[in-house]
Amino acid sequence: MRVFLVLMKKEILELIRTYRFMVTFLVCLALGFSCPIFAKLTPDLLKSYSGMSIQITITEPTAIDAWNQYFKDCPLMCLFAVILCVADSVPKEIRSGSIINILTKGVSRTQIYFSKYFTAVINMIVSIVVCFLTCALYTKVIFQDKYSVNQWVALWGPLCCGLLFITITFLFETFMKNSIYIIGITGLCYIVFLTINIFDKISKYNPVGLVQNNSHLAGITGVPDYFAVQMLTCLIISLILNLFAVISLKKTNI
């Protein structure tokens, strides 16, 4: 366990030293700020069309409009930023040959894999939480109403989906050397999940439902029935894919 914690510390320090953590942090911070700002400015932008022949009914923006912006794509964009920063974690270690030095000291490939994996998961959690908290606090400052978003829908759902796609990314990292291909195939997997939505009977189990354009959830305080099922699906698939990833890394020639 002590060896694993040392590896984790090494990965976290490298994440900070290479500015990848700072990049994801700032991107997600900006996304969180943008939600209430866009919600507040949208009526003013629409008023610019008032002199034209287009008739637009403008309502006063509320906190729900800010969360509507958040649900549209903020969690997904945060996740994409994290994947861009961690997609080369394992291949880079193999290319540089530094993994050989670690293995010769008696460290297992499983420990190496999970030290990188959990570092990426921590980065993902911090990024999405920062975006969520920034949006929540700044929305409260701007709109000053009593509306409170459901945390399961706005935070825990995206975190579970983020865990799944971090796992998918790391699975491909164990047998692919090019980060561009890894990012591309991870994106292709996302498209496949989106395609599944055309089948009504299985769409309620689809994990991407946790992050895909959930703006209709901004005005509700309850949790949809399918959310728990989708979160459980994310956890089960992540567990299975991690097992395959460890097996794949053990069979990889280094």
C-alpha cells in the first residue's frame, strides 16, 4: 500500500508540474462562471433583435436559466478537458522507458495502472466539482433566489459518467501508443452510446443520459427514476473495463 501511495504522489505531482491540472481547473472554472453570465445576458442579446421584424417574447432570467446552461454541456466539456490531459498517461510512460525502471524495483503493473487511473479520476472529480460549485455560487450571487438544484442530477450523475469515460480512455491506453487515436476512439464510444438512445427499451440504461443535454432537468428538484439505473450501469461497466485494462497491460510488451 505504501508503494501505491508513493506512485500516486508521483502522478499527482507530475499532473501539477506539467500544468495539466491547472488547465483543467481553469477551463472548468470558466465554464462554471459562464452559465449564470450567459443566462443573465441572453435577454439583452435578444433585445438587439427588437428593431427587426422578428417578434420575440423576453422573460426575466432566473436561476433556472443558469442551470439550464449548465445542464446543456458543461459536465461533458469538463470531462472532455480532463480526457485531453490524461489520454497519454500510460503510453508516455511506456515510450520513455521509465516504466521499466519502476518494474525492476518490484512494482507491479497493476499498481502502476491504478496509480495513473485514480490520479485521472481525482482530476476529473475536482474539475466537475469546481464547475458545479462555481455555477452554484455565482448563480446565487447574480440571481439571489431560493432555487436549489438537485445535486444528484447536477453533480453525482456527471461524476459517474466521467468515471466511465476515464475508464474507457485508460483501457485503450493499455494497448495503444498514440494519444490522438485514444481520444478519437473514446469519442467514438461516446457516439455509440448516443446511438443506443434510439432504442427505447435500453435507452434508460444508457450512461450518457447522465450528461447529454439534460437542460429539461433544470426546473425539477426530484431525481428521475432512470438516473439511479444509469449510475449503476456506469459503475458496473467501469469495474469490468478496469479488469480488462489490467489484463491488457500485463500482456503488453514493454
